[in-house]
Amino acid sequence: MQKYVYLFNEGNSGMRDVLGGKGANLAEMTKIGLPVPFGFTISTQACNAYYQAGKKIPSEVEKQTLASLARLEERMGKKLGDPKDPLLVSVRSGAVFSMPGMMDTILNLGMNDETVEAVATLTNNPRFAYDSYRRFIQMFSDVVLQVDVFYFEQFLEELREEKGYAADPELTAEDWQQVVAAYKEIVRKHTKKEFPQNPKDQLFLAINAVFDSWNNQRAIVYRRLNKIPDHLGTAVNVQSMVFGNMGNDCGTGVAFTRNPSTGEAVLYGEYLVNAQGEDVVAGIRTPQPIATLEDEMPEVYRQFTETCRQLEQHYNDMQDIEFTVERGKLFILQTRTGKRTAQAAIQIAVDMVEEGIIDKKTALLRVDPDQLNQLLHRRIDEKHERVLLTKGLPASPGAATGQVVFDADEAEQLSNKGKKVILVRPETTPDDIHGIVAAQAVVTSRGGMTSHAAVVARGMGKACICGCEALKIDLHGKKFSVGDTVIHYGDVLTIDGSTGEIMSGEIPMIEPELSDEFQLLLAWADQERKMGVRANADNPEDARKAFEFGAEGVGLCRTEHMFMDSKRIPIVQKMILAEDSEERMAALDQLLPMQQGDFEGIFEAMKGHPVTIRLLDPPLHEFLPDKEELIIDVTRLQLTEPDSPELHKKEQLLRKVRQLDEFNPMLGHRGCRLGMIHPEIYEMQAKAIFYAAAKMAEKGMNVNPEIMIPLVGHVNELKKMRQLVTVCGKRVQDETGIEINYTIGTMIEVPRAALTADQIAEEADFFSFGTNDLTQTTFGYSRDDAEGKFLQAYIEQKVLQENPFAVLDQEGVGKLVETGVQLGRKTNPQLKAGICGEHGGEKNSIEFCYKTGLDYVSCSPYRVPLARLAAAQATIKQNKAVYSTF
Ligand code: PEP
Ligand code: MG
């Protein structure tokens, strides 16, 4: 018979797949003798069996659950539902990968009309007993019975008002008793049934609900964002309760063994005295920093810091620990690998190597490449004055500017319209996740550094400020005030998540730099990786930035971008509109020195590293004005200035635009097809490259231009273009007397090129896989339309797991890449191969490129650090066949 239920002393941290992260860690902590309240874990397989049985708990799972419950009761010396000395338990979800706050939890299970009296007598604290019971009714009703918490909150609010209380601690035992009665009435009214009194019924209903919560909306969204597979299921942890709300010698808190925001090696956390479980994370009361626990409960603090040290050493990583103090006794409720900002991830990884806790390879695997762009975010330019509105807790670093919105849906709507928004809320809940995704930053007036908003924003690398109590938020009136200042919906704010400062208006920002630790980690990455990392850079400035970020060359210089400059576009247009070759040559002669200057700048920035320059790729109409706008202009001029030269010019333009108009421009006259029909354009570009190279060589600089022909589908295209470039090269070398070290290669970006790569490689010194076009042409999806039209739905309906324009489709497009490399190297063993599509800056695609034997990846300058790390991880993973820790 399959084992579905494990007591905490039957598992260990290696059983994450079965017990979920939380269950595995509870078992591990039990094993190493930490004070963990005892319990058992119902496995993720049980969750899957539940779904397979049509959302019913299979009888075997029920049997094993009851058997484990009996063992738990034995161990605790208490029984669930015992009217004299009842066992109370918590029922919590716990997936394989942590999904904080996304699924459901129920505390104080086992409370009913009888047991509440026993708890009141045993604790000699009826106030505590009734308060616990009402919490249970509210949580259970919300999660299991689907009664909206609003009804309970509303009643409590009215009662507080009626009695003139400012906060819950003022409520007496009698008040809570009254609340319990009213809550039961609310349940009766909304469910037409009594609140369930039988604790075993409560238990199984709760287990059902936790299994169901695996598929609630927010959990699904979270999984999609974090790429967690849907089939894993969640485990359920049933654990005996300890209480942090029995009085002032009790409390509950959350702490990280190191600062999750900066990585600093100091205990970091917060707690609330006389509070229960979720109060800290829920962000309803603003907690106290952990350091003050030392004054309030010195012995507990000492024991806690020792436990933190022990747990960090045991797991060799920064831990996020939940604890409760019940009548002066410390209990550890959970430990897990702490989520952290990129800055903290790097600092902790580097520190732990220096402290001898982990080796460099492990350190490299500890930082998620996707997180690194947080560090490449802008920050506020210190030169500009900050007119401070107010300050909150610096919950997640980075700076942002945006319009204020007060709800998650609005954040999403405005952001879809291209607006930048800052989500301002009293606190956030997991239901706000789509708003947090859409916003530039989040500000809350309540809650601490471990509140939901803070944890989620840090994970996403968004700026966040929490606990900003000076904000008086009026959600209904869509405004907030700070003192006398009122900020309305749509007003612009700037926030600095690293200092907690909130400013009105927009403040200029500056580009980020790499910290010493970051540089060190990247230097370790460079020692490990076997694949080169280059950048896609189209001008000297981008090339300089790329070089600074560690690019070892330019993998793609899109020369068309050099044509887009406002001073150059009229010349480009003249070239396109030319009626004869003389006119065209004149325009090209004007363009040549401009391109040459850019190439010189790029060569200089790359200091002798190879620079791949692609000859013109886009269809010519992209350099002309929009057809519809031209029609409007021409019509207007015909009516107002029928004889003007302006009209003549516009008519001429319109004629040309119509001539160049295509049904499918992406499959039309572009790429090397331009060079075939207008060789003079490619000749001008080739000459500009050679002149620039000659000039640099003359100055004593080592230059290695790699001239790349785009969109080749047939070897004969490349043969012709190669000849064209070679002739130009010879002419310039003869003319200048300078020998230039150059190569000629092609992009592989249509399936036919990949399939006939053996033929093409005979004419090419290198291949660069243009996976943007290759994805477009392999799927037959227009890269300009698919993402806006149907791809999202495809991903939601799981037709596709990922957006193939962002993450390389290894099974399809990837197969063509593999084929291309293998066939190419068959006829040309020296063939150099790289990738320059967007996928060159995406970690999974980079790993694939390494496995496929590519020599380098090329990506935008800001992704170069990411690519360096991802390339190192690919090497380490392949060598050690270890799995990454994120
Ligand atoms: C590609 O197609 O992958 C590529 C890099 O070229 P572009 O995006 O300019 O078409
Ligand atoms: Mg392309």
C-alpha cells in the first residue's frame, strides 16, 4: 500500500517532492532536535490522488490520516475534540516550491462549543479561548465554507464602534463570546447550516480545502509567474497548535538569518507580542524589530539566535524562520530557504564562500540569473533634490516613478495602456498579485518587511515601501493624504525602495553600476563558463556599456539602426527614392562616412574583440513614412496647397511607399534579398566596414570584423553576397594597402538554412542563429502580432508552456539549431556558431545553447551579466549533474 501520510519524525529534508518544502523542513528540524510542535504531513501524492478521485479524499488517505492523528494524540497526551483537554491543530498547505501566502491555512482546528470551554478553564484565560474560537470560525468559514470574511470583519467593526474600542486588545472575554455567537449566526445565514462542531469533520473539510487551494486563481497565477509545474500538487501539514496570543509572555514572529534585502550578515526580522500565527505576515499590525526581543525576552532571544545559527549551518543557506513563543517557551514552526533580492543573493553567496560555508560553484548556482536585472535597475540621481513627502520601511530596493493607483485591477488596466503606475494600498493580499505584477512599485501604509507586499515585491525585484503609516489612504475617494498634502489617483510619485522615501513628482534617475561583490561573482562565473558572451550593440555607446558589463565582442550590430537617426533618415529616403543609379550612388556616398564613423566607434569600444556586423535587413519601406499618414497629408495639401513643392514631395513618397508595399513584409523583400536586388547598398556597407577597420588598424588597433549576411535560405544567396563582400574587401585593401583580418558568415534564421546548413557552411566562416526570425518562421507566427493577439491565450490554455519568442522552443526551433550546428560543422569543422536572437539573454535558452555546442551567446548589453552567470551555471550543471537550488 502506498504511504501517503508521514509523521514529522518519519521524514527528512530530502523528501521535498513527497512532503513539500514545509513538511520536509519540519521533519528535518524534528530530526535535529529543534523544538517543533509535533504533527504529520499528508503527501503531494495524496493531493494528486484527491484530484484523480474527482476531488475526493481516497479512503486509504483517510485511513492513514486517522492513524497518524492517533499517534499525534498519543504523543501530545491530548485528543482532538476532547471536552476536557482538547488537542488543537493547524492545517497548512506546503508545496514543493514555496508559494508564500498563495494557498490556504487554517489555525485552531478542533475548537467547538465544548472545547472552547475546556481551553478557557485550562488556560484560565477565557478571553484567549473565545478569541481563538472566533478566529477559527472566521478562517474556516472563509477557506472551507466560502463565507466572505467581509461579513465577520463588518460585525467586528460595528461592535468596536458600539463599544467605543480603538483596537482588538480592548475586547473582553464576554465581548469575544458575543462575537463567537454572532459569527456562528453569520455562518448559519450564509450556508444554511450550523458551523461544523465535529473536529474530525472539521479536519477532513480543511484538508479538502487545502487541496482545492492548489488550484485557486492566485496560486495558478503565482505558478505561472514562477514557472512551477501544475502537476506537483501540495502537501498538507497538520501540526499541534502553540499559541502566541495567550498573554504578554507570548508572541510570534518571522526572521531571516541574514538581511534579505541587502544580504548583510545580521539577524533580520520582526515579531508581535501577544499575537497569533498569521498576524505578522498579514501586515495588519506593524511589528517590532527582532532586536528588541533581546530586551523583552532575553532567554528566548538567546535560544532563538542559537537556533538560527544552527539552521543556517545545517542548510548551508540563509533561512526564513517562523517562530512562536508560548508562555516563555520558544517553538519553531517553519524554516525555509529565505527569498532574497538579487543584491542580497549575491552578497550572501560571496560571504558564504568567504566564510567557508559553500564553494564557488555552489555560490554561482545560488544566484538566479533572472534576478540580476534588479541590480541593473535605475536609481534616483542624487544630484536632484528630493522633496520628501514621507517615509516608510525600505522593503525592496530600486527606484520607480509612476501614477498612483489604489487597486490591483486599475494597476493592471493602466499598465496595459502603457502607463507606469505605483500601487498604493493599506496592505496587499495574495489577490492583489496581478496588480503588483503590473505596477512599477508598491507602497503600503501597514505591515512590515515580511508582509505580503514586501515578500512578493522582493521576489519580483520591484521597489516596495511598507508600513508607511503616515499615509492616510481613502480607497473610496481614490486619494491619500500625508499631513496637509493630498495625492489623488493619477498623480505622479517617485519612490526609493532602498531608503523608504516617497516623493511627489518625477525625479531623474541614473543607470546602475555593478557592485564589487557582483563583479567578483561574475569573475568566478567567467572562470567556469566555456561559452563566450557577446552583446547586441548598434552604436558605440551601447558597445561601451556592453564592454563594461563584460561582453567579449559584439554578436550582432544591426546596421539599420544607424539609418534611423533623424539626420540620416532624409539621406536614406533619398537613396530609396532615387530614380536612377547615379542619384542612388550619391545618397550612398553620403551615408558611407556616417556608417564608417559608427563602426570605428564600435571597434574602439570593443578593444580588439570580434564585432559581427550585419548588412541591412529590414524591408525598405520601414525607412519611409507611414502610408496612412502620407495619404492624409497628400489629401490635405491637394485641397490647401495644390501647387506646392511639399505636395510634390509627398506624392513622390506615397508613390514609392505604394510600390514597396507588401502583404507579408516579414516574408518579403528583406534580408539578403535586398542585397541581391540592390547590391550597391551592401557594397556601401561593406566598404564602410573595411574603411573603418583599415583606419583602426592604421592606428595600431587589432580589429576583427565579422560581416554577416541576414536571412539566407539558399546557399547561392550566400555565395553571391560573399563574392560581393570579398570584392569590396579586396578593393579597400588594395586602395589603403592595409590588410584586414575579416570573416564572412550568415545568420541562420529560416528553416531552410538550418536544414541545408551543410551546404551553407561551405560558404560561411560562422553562423549566428537569429532565433527571433527562426521562431517566427518555424512556428509560422508573426513576431509582430502573435504576442498581442493569441500567444497569451495559448499559454493560459497550456497549448504552449512559454512564450517561444522569450524562451527558446527547444523541441522545435531548438531542433533546427541543433541540426544547423551539426550539419554546418560536418562540412566546415572550423565553423564558429553563436546565437543573437532574444533567447541569447534567457537562462534556459543559454543552457540549451551550451548543450548544443554553440561557441557564444549574444544579448542586449544589460543582459550580459545575466548571460555570463547563466553560461557558468550551464557548465557547472552539466559537469556535476547537480540541480539548481531555485
Ligand atoms: C533574429 O531574427 O533573431 C535576429 C537577431 O534578427 P532581428 O531580430 O533583427 O530580425
Ligand atoms: Mg532576424
